Amino acid sequence: MKRIFAILLYFGLVLGLSFGANDVASAKTKVKTYKNCTALNKDYKGGVARTSSVKNKGGKTKYKPHVSKALYDASDRDKDFIACEK
């Protein structure tokens, strides 16, 4: 009897956790949007890079860019993988 109760409890926990994980995974985070690069550079002086492996092809920059794919996708106009770089 104890073994059956333990098995049912185990499967109940597994099912409960699997349904709870979907809610967390599907929650979308809101990305702050900026009117222009001047506004974005107030928060992120080096701009925003899509990934940490992106290199700036436009020359020397003063600051290292912040890495955020979602913020980059909402901000970059010239599609060079760094938005509003300085």
C-alpha cells in the first residue's frame, strides 16, 4: 500500500512540475523600447550587441556593448549586430 502511494505521489509531482514549467517558459518578457540611439545610449553606453561574440566592424569604440538579443532585435536599424554603438 505504501509503495502504491509513493508511486502515485511521484507521478503527481512529475505531472505537476511539467505543467508548471510550461507557464514559466511561455512567459514573454517585455523589452524596453527606445525612441532613438541617444535615449538607448543613456542606459547602455556601448550600445546593444546581439551576441557576445559580435565584433564591431566600424572601428574603435569607447565602451563594450551590452548583450541582449531581444533588445537588439527591437533597436538595430543597420543590421550590423550592434545597435547604437559608440
